[in-house]
Amino acid sequence: MERNQDGMDIDKPPAHPPDKVPGTDYSAPAPFPASVSRRRFLQAGGAIAGAAAAAAAAAQLIGTPGAQRSAAAIPHGTVPNGAVPNGTALPSDYSGTIADLKHVVILMQENRSFDHYYGTLPGVRGFSDKQALTYQNGTTIFGQPDQSRTDQGYLLPFHMDSAKVNAQNAGDLDHSWPGDHSARNGGLWNNWVPAKTERCMGYFTRADLPFNYALADAFTICDGYHQAILGPTSPNRMYFWAGTSSGRTGNTGRDYTVQYSGVTTYPELLLHAGVSWQVYTNHEVGDGGGVNGWVGDYGYNPLWFYQAYQTSMNATTAAGRQLAIQGAVQPWQPSAGTPLGPNHVNHVLAQFISDCAAGTLPQVSWVVPPYEYSEHPSASPSYGAHYTRTVLEALMGNQALWETSALFITYDEHDGYFDHALPPSPETTVAGEFISSLPIGLGPRVPMIICSPWTRGGYVDSNTYDHTSMLRFLETWTGVRAANITAWRRSVTGDLTAAFDFANPDLTIPALPDTVPLIAQSDAAKSLPPVTTPAPGTQAAPAQEAGTRPRRPSRHRPHADVTVNRSAHTVTATMSTTGPAGVSLFVFPDKYQAASATPFTVTSGATKAYTWTAAKESSYGYAFSIYGPDRFVRSFAGQVVSAGTTTGQIPAVTATPVPGAGPALQLTLANSGSAAVAYTLTAHDYAGATQAVTVGANGSVTVSWPVSRDGYYDVIITANTSDGFTRRYAGRIGT
């Protein structure tokens, strides 16, 4: 039996001739059912050829939060007098709460990191991130060490241009437990290239993924959503369905002799609670390469791994088989032939499409694709877009269904493709979050887009999530508590409800590109040269599209500041958070000490402390930074002035976030010495203008530093001292 790069078995039954299946004629000018077309599920243009214009239009439409927008493109905003922006009356039984949601549909695709797909999307934490981790040599996490680069010694993210190279079908990378931990490198995340090869730094743009970018512009994207475990498909999907991988770190594939008992999956809990649910997938024999990749589930349905489902599959009564039937754990059926081409997606989604049309969709639906529609390299993003669009089309084709539904679209893991955001990590004392002394997770960011009437408008949600957050959303909505999720994960991740505005639904149907031309171009791209890295001397930092986007409220409100003990020659950083969610923070030495990453978990209302012993340095020097979610950074550097010294310059700075109607960062600039200190305040990002503030002997001055419209700030404070005194405060205030 042959295995693919994920370690999954590849079955190769004889090929079958394509069959014609009933459904939409995708060769027709309007490739949507009339019921959707009437409700303005419009073609936004069709193809990569028009993507440059689409990118410019999107940047203009996204613009500044609250700016005027074209109603046909990205309508959003408040809903006055019980009407949505297009004048459609809200359903009479809408309450403006989560109770209006009646159907949750969950589609987990394969193996793409956030930066790989959306690093150039405007308004998200992507390639323009000025709060990215900076190393001791002055480079950032974007410049990954690469000994083969004779020009700079590091490799920057580079564009895998679908018009020039076979980027859509490039193939996968190492995304194993050992490979992910190798890239992590103890939390420094500076070993991507040796662990994953140079191609790990490749990324796509709007021109390559016009449907994906249009989807993000129309709905809400989460730029703080992480894979659950530093490992491949199977353990991540186990976390997605069960809240744990039961210690598994590798793939199981189609090896169904691996059966976990004593672990209760979330669908089982729903069944016992009387909440309707179904896993939708294709049951034909397939799961391999060639024509077989278009049917089956390729081992993507992890419920096969649990003894309860296989026992149910072999039960002798209808009631006994219910769990397996709903979980799509059923005997494989002979292939009906492989109806290749755009129509084939209707074949593998036939039951889901039928249930949507009939209005019989259960409360919770998991949709599991065959390999070729999964976006798993080298299954192209264009075929995945076509599959996703068909799922959306089925939901939107039934107006009553769409008005009460939410579709969650995410990816199980990153495939080895680079992402620059630091994943939360537990302290070594945290129980249940380590395997063989290595942290289980979280892993790199993966995309999550939520499509619903309550997530319309091109928003970004920057709260921290992982795959267990999907279970917690269901938990919040149904009242059925998920099992197996550790207390640590619950403390540092949210439940995805912050992405929704239930009080202001928008029932309009967005304009989305046609995906049929995209898959044709993807097929044609197979004749293009393979992906290569930029030639020496030609690489440049990737550019992120200009523009901001409206933001969902933050559940994170971390803060950190230092106190200096001049007698003990120590500098202590006290870390706290006042938000409802905890945060995972990391301390990195910037000088004097070897590079390291020390994690701290800070829960709401509590504090954690980190102490730097400057007495170890002959100069009493210190230099360290703290990084956290949603662009949080603190940097502290200088020298501790001995307690017996009262002359000269002795600078000290503290910061206080001030929330409310006029949020600001209050900075207190002090000097306990006899000589004046000249401070310079510089905006490293967001709002604020350079200021020079002189503080006399034993004095202090308070400055109110402005924040952006969304509450973000990033200010660097230096002093005219000889010790390199520096303070940097970056983060977000309020909602």
C-alpha cells in the first residue's frame, strides 16, 4: 500500500470513466441556481486576470472603519427599525441574540497557514506587522535564517505567483510533530527553513486567491486562530472533534485498527443531549491519488478513530447504528464513477445540498471534503474555493436557512508553511499540555472565516482561538459542555462569539467571484515551472495591501510594566490583564543573555512577574521584551543606577492604559536624579507625533499618548542618557 507525504494510505482502484450528474450547468453564463441569483449571490468577475482591479477596489472599499461603502460590495453597519441595509425586513422572531442562530455548519479544509494565504490581506495581522518578534541581531521573525542564501543569510516570505509557477499544485511540506517542534526551536521560531525547506516561506496574494480574499472582505476573518497541536492532520482534527488527541502526535490515515476508547467526542455529547447533528461526506471508495482523490474523505473524518463509532457501525439494530450513521462512519460504497469537472462537486455534496434545499439541515453539520477539494497541497486552492462556494451556495439558496445559519471555514494545520505570529504556549508546570516534555500546542495560525448574517462586513477578529474554540462556540450555543479541553486552553483562548454581532444582522448576499475559471487556470498551471525562491540579491520584504478593516471587540487587555530595585539591582516586569480572557505572554532577552522564550500565562485579574537580575552584568544592564496577542509588545532596556547614587540622570517611565470614550495611554516620565533628562517619544506605529519632553531634577511629567481609531498604540521612549534607556509600549486599549 502506497502512502502519501502525510503518511496516509493511498488506495488505487481502477479508474472509472467520468459520469454526468444532474445539477447546475457550470458552462452556462450564470453558474448559480436562480434562487441564489435572485438574492444577489453575484459574480464579481471571474478570474485571476481581473484580480488586480479587484485588489484596488477592495482596498478602497475596506478603507477606514465606518467609511462609506458600496452596498453591492460590502454592506455593513447597524440595522435601524428592524431592517437590514438593503431594506429587507428582519425575520419577525429575531431576538438580536445568539438564539437567532439555528444551524452551525463547519468546514475544515487542509494544511494552509494564515500568512501563506492571507499575509497580504489588508487590515489583518500580516506582513506589515510592526509588532512582530525582533531578534537580538535586529532581524525580525520574517527573515528566517537560511545558510544557503549568499546574499543576506536569511529568507524572506516570497510570492508564489500562480501566473508564473505551478504554485497552485506545489505539493506539501513537512508538518510532522518533530518538524513543527524543530521550526519552533524552543519558542524562538527561527528554524523554519531547515525544518521545512525554503518553500515554506512561499505565500499567495489576492491575485492567486480571488475567491478567498473576497470571502474575507465580505464576512469576518480571525487573525488569531491557531491549530491546536504542533503536528499533522489527524491529531489536529481529533482536537477539533474531541478536544484532545489522546496523546497522538502523528497521522492515522486509513489505519482504522487504531481505535480510541474512553474518549467522548463532542458529537456523542450532542446525541445524548438531543441536539441534532450530522457529518456530511462522500462514502465511495477513494482517498487516493488520481481519480480516487475526488471521492471519499481521505481520512479527514477523525470519528473513524474512535471505538464507539466503529462499534456502532457494526451494530445489528437501527438504534445501535445511529451514532455511526450520523458520524459518517459507514462501510465504503463502490465508486459510482468519477464525474470529473466542476459538476463533480455537486456529486460529493449531494446530501448536504439536498438537505439545505429541503430545509432539513440539522443544528450542527460537519462537512468533510475528498482530497482534491481539501486544499491539501497539491490539491489546489482553486478546487477548494469551488467546493466552499458550493457549500455557501447551498445555504444561501434557501433564504430561511441562510438567515439562521453560520458557516465556519478553517484549516486543520499549516502544512509547514510559515506564519509569523507567536502561538501561545504553556508553562512547564501546566498539566495535560505536554507530551514527552514537549508542548502540545498551540501551533501556527491557520485561517478561520465565519460566514453568516451576523459576521458580514469585512471584519477582523483578533482574539486568540484554537480548534477547541469551535467546540466552545457550540458549547456556548447549545449548552452542551465540551469534554477533554484543558483548563489552560480555556484560559487563553476564546469561544468565537466575539466574531458575531447578533444585534445587527445583515441579510444581504455578497458579491463573490466565479470559481469555475479559477479551477481551469489551476489545471493549466500544472504545465508551469515549479516554485523557486528569489534569486540572490532580488528578495524584498512582502507588501501587504493598504487599508484597514473594521474590528470585532477584543477580549484581551494585557499590560506589563517594570519596577527597578536599585538596591538589589533587579528589574521586575509585572504582567496583568483586565479582559475576560487570559493571555499567553513571552519574555525574550534582547541583550546580555542567550536568546530564549519564557512563557507566562496571565489570567484575568491575576498577575505574573518576571525578574531580570542586572547584578549579573558588570554594567548592571538589562534589555528584554514581552510579546503577546493582538500586537502586544513591551520592551525595557537600560542600566540600573545603584541606590547610593543621587546625582546625574536617573530616568523612570510608567504607562497606564486608559479605556473609555477617549482611550489613551498615559505615560509618566520621571527623573529621580539631579540632572535633567530629555525624553523623546516616537510613534513606531499608529497614532501620535514625535514629542520631546524634558524632566528636571526629581520631577515628573505626564503625557497622554493617543491611540488609533481601533484603540491601537505603539510608542518608543528614549532618554538622552548614556545607558541606552528605552521603553516601548504597544498594544490595544478598550474594544
